[in-house]
Amino acid sequence: MQILLVEDDIEAAGHLCQGLREAGYEVKHCADGAAGLAEARAARYDLLIVDRMLPLLDGLSMVGELRAGGVLAPVLVLSALGTVDDRVEGLRAGGDDYLVKPFAFAELLARVEALMRRASGDNRLVGTLRVGDLEMNLLARRVARAGRNIDLTAKEFQLLEFLMRRIGQIVTRTMLLESVWNLHFDPQTNLIDVHMSRLRQAIDRDFSPQLLHTVRGSGYCLKDPGAAA
Amino acid sequence: MKLPRLFASTARLALWYMFGVVVGVSVLLGSAYLFTQRTMERNVDLVIETEIESLREEFRGGGVKRLVSVLEHREDDWGRLGAAYLLVDRQGTPLAGNLTSWPKTFQANGPWIEFEITLTEQGRAVDHPVRAAVVTLDGNRLLVGTDVSERQRFALRLRQLTLWCAGLTGAFMALSAWWFSRRVADRVRGVAQACESIISGDLSRRLPIGSTADEFDQLAGTVNGMLDRIEQQTAAVRVTFNSAAHDLRAPLQRVRGRLEKALAGAQAGDTTDVAVHAALEDLERVQRTLAVLLQIAQAEAGGAGMPRERVDVARMARELGELYAPEAQSRQLSLQVNAVDAAYVSGHQQLLAQLLTNLLENSIKYVPAGGHVELAVTQQQKEVTISIIDDGPGIPEPSQAAMLLPFRRLERDAAAPGSGLGLSLVAAVVRLHHGRLDLRELSPGLRVSCSFDAAAAPA
């Protein structure tokens, strides 16, 4: 998996490159927009991570030109501009996700993975989602584990659906706030933890094995017990 | 809307102007009419007086006989001059003149009398008004008069002309007053519309300038110059914002990277691990404060081009109430959401959500255990009100206005965590949406209500 990182802050770029390589990605780094644009056109990358404020050519213009030129690789925009309108601007310019500095590396990694999966066409249009013996019927809006119905609130259902569509992926608290509550700012993020522990009670307490796992320092992960670890 | 009132003021001015001109023209034409009529009457009377004087001379020189012969001579003039003569003796028997008998009915006015005689003209009987003077000569009465029908016709025409002139002037004035006030109202409406869209954030909009270079265009030109300057300054502020955000966040990102690196080399629970986690928590607090501060600044900058959509704040309140319910529960507060089924506001979805979370977080933070928090969304006709009511310590009346400014906190809360930005963001969001914010001290507690214009529900 090839990632192009376009970031003018050399130290920050160094941290990101190191972390991404440790996670198993191949990373190429460019320090300005013009070089980034040339590199993205020259080689095929699976993902682009682009800082918004870049010398020579700003990040959004660079993404715009790439999109106009038919480059479809997913783009994660990094930005020091964090108001909600800045985010909308970033997505409108062709970004697929938007991350405001400063962010935890775990947050970046989770989003990189999510974008990679999305790009690889893992976006199933199905009526039923299944993880182990946990089943979700999207039409009847019902959840059952080992054949036993589980009552969930509307939000718990949405949380579980989000996780079940991302089996084995790490999902951060911010990602949950963004997609389930549509909040693109940062309230006290530990609010999510209480909701997740309720969800865990509902789907895991009376059953085995455990499906919903907490990933320290990152977020949550719904694991398929049948899949090879 | 303010436009009809403005229109009314121009129309009122034009109406008064029109009224003044019509009165002036009427007085002018009226006095011309009266003067002409008086002069004509005076001329007729003068002719009759002169005639009577000359006949009196004849009588003095030759008595009744001479007068009769003179009158018989003058009868021939009837029809050409329109003169009427009649001399009667003491018994009223006509002696001479072209009238057959003394008029039976007449209107007397001093020595003057007015009556009508009936003549046959082209086979039709026509009444002719006559004005005459009567003198007594040795017991005989002499009447000398003249046909005034011509004069009356002229007076009538003059009167009609005067009325037509006054009427036409009035009509013309009404028309031009209407045109004038419409023109002014149109210009003002154009300016007002441009201003409305500038107020709602479109700083690139300019006032329309016509081709006439009149005072409106001059004013619009000056205002546009002012707007250019404001736009430049706003752009400069935005650049400053962005650089400030960048210059603050980029180093925070580096700090974060270093801390995470340090964490990788630490053992869980050792001093480095504890210290780095504490530092990361502080970093997150700084980050949150910075985010809110920049958001306030952006909202206050007018949200140029702010994306607006129909937001169901009632539903939003329910969802956020649900999100915060466990947090309230863990602090032993009862959190209740009382929202109507749906209440739409046209606005910024994320900022309205932030307003609601700030209200909730504020109450949850300050209300002591055992307390109550109620989040309510109501709609009354054209107004949607979001209010939060708690029985916490409240904010004393005198400090309320100050609490809406950034970084203001009550002394009693100085020890509590927080930045004092919560309510100022609420205030900024309310202002951005042209809403109304109301803080009320309850005993005990606080009620904060934000009212917005309701938007129509989507079809």
C-alpha cells in the first residue's frame, strides 16, 4: 500500500512517515504543493495525505487539480484550520476526510485504514450484516445474537451498524461522533465511552466470545472471532 | 419589513408637495377669474352709467318729449349692442323703449336690477339675462340695461377653464408624486436588498449604482467605498485568523508527535507514561479551547457565505440529550428533554449543534448532584426557542452580560475546569443567526433561552 504524504512541517512529517511505515505502509514524502502534485501525477498511490497550507501550491488547490486530472485516490486533508466551515471547504475541494491538527497518530491511522477499505470497494449494499453469531437486519432494524433478540436504542443501533460495516477496523471516538451524531467539533469525547459500554453490555455480556474490543489509546474495534487474528 | 414605511414617507412628502402646488395654482387661477369677472362687470356698469348720464342730459334739455324721441332713435340698436331701454310714466304706462313692459320679477341690487327677457331666436324662445339701472326723472322711471348673456357665457367658460386647469394640475401632480415616490422607493428597495444580503454575510455584494450620477448614486458610491474597505479588512482578519490557527496548531502537532514518541518508549504506569498522558490531556484541553475560540471568531466575523440549511433543532435536542444522558446520570443529575416533534431553523447545522452542546455542558458542569436540567424546544408561530433550565447556582443578574464575553467566568467558578468560552460561543451563534439570547436568574437556577425565526418545514 503506497501513501503519498505532502506536508511542509518536516518534523511532523517525520513522525507521520515513521508511524505509517511501522504500520506497514510505504510512504513517500513531499514538502510543497507543486512537488506533491507532480509526484501524485507521476506515480499511482493508494492514498494521499495532504496538508492544507503548503508552500507554492496550497493543499486544496492541489487536490482540486488532481481531481480535475482524473486522479481518484482517496485524499485525507490535514489542516490547522479547524472551524466547521473549513472542514466543509476541504471536503468540497475533493478531500475524502479532514483531520484537524493536532491529532493523535492513532486517529490518523484509523482514518487511513478506513479510507483504504472504502477505496477497495468494501461498501456492501446488503440487508443483513453478520459478525460471528451477531446478526443485524437492516430492513427490520433488528439485532440478534445466537438467535436471541437484542433491544437497542436508535443510536445504539447506528453505532453497531457503523462498527459492523468496519469489522476488524479500529474506529475512533471522533469517527463515531462524526458519523453517528453528526458532530464535527470536539465535545468531551469520553461521552462516547458510556454509550459504547452500554452497547457492549447489550451484545457481549450474556454471550461469548467478546466481539467489541477497546483499543487503548485509539478507540474501538468489532472483531470477527472466526477471522484469523 | 421596513420598505413600506420608507415608501410611505416619500409618498407623504410628495402628497404634501402636491397639495401645496394644487392649493397655490387654485388660488392663482381663482383670483384671476374673480378679477376678470369684476373688471367685466365694472365695464358694463360704466357703459350703462354713461348712457344714463347722457339720457339725463337729454331730459334736462328737452323734457320727456326729447327723451322719448332719443329713445326711439336708439331702439334700432337692439340686437347689435344688446341694449334695453324703457321709459314709463307715473302710472307705469310705457312711453318709449324696446321693452314692452316693466319686468315683473327681478333681483334688485342697489340701483341695479337683474332680470331676464325672453326673445325668439330662430323660432325658439331663448332667455337673455339683462343687467340694468333705473333712474327717476320727474316721476317717470327710466330703465337702461344691457344683455349680459355673452358676458355670463364668458364667465362660465373662464370658470370651467379655471377648474380644468386646477384639476389637471392636481392630476399631473398626483401622477408625478406617484412616479417620484415609486422611483425613490425602488432605489431604496434596491439599496435595502443589497444591505440585507451584506448583513447576512455576502460582503462582496455592492449597492446598485444608476447611470444618472444623482445623489442616490453618490451615496451608493460612498457606501460601496466603505464596503470595499470593510471587505479588505475582513479578508485581512481572515488571513490573520488562518495564520494564527496555523502558527498555534502546527507546533501543537509537533509537541503531540514528540509526546507520542516518548510514550512509545515508556512502560505503562511508569513516571514517563504518567507525565506524558497528563501532558496529552492538557494538550487536548488547549486544543479544545483553541477550536472554540476560532469558531467564535469565525461566527463573529459574520460567517461570510455561511452555509445555511433547514435544521430540525427539536430532533437535534433529543439526540444530543441522549448523547449527554449518561454523563448527566454519572453526575446524579436528572436530564430531561422536552422538545416539540419538529422545529426548523434556517442556519448552520454544526454551529447550532455546538450551541446545544455548550448549553448542555454548561448546565451539567455547574449544577450540583441531585439537581435538574431541562432542555426544551418550543415553537410559537414564527419563533423557535431553545431553552435550558436548571436549578444550579445560576448567574447573578449583574454579571449576565459579562458572561457572554469570551474568557469571563464568575469568581466562584474559578476553580472549576473550563475556559469561560461556552456562553460566548452560544452568544456568537445566536448573533450569527439573528436570534435573541435571554438569560434569566431563577431562584434557584438559570434559564438560558435562544430564540430564532422559524423556517418552514421541508415539503
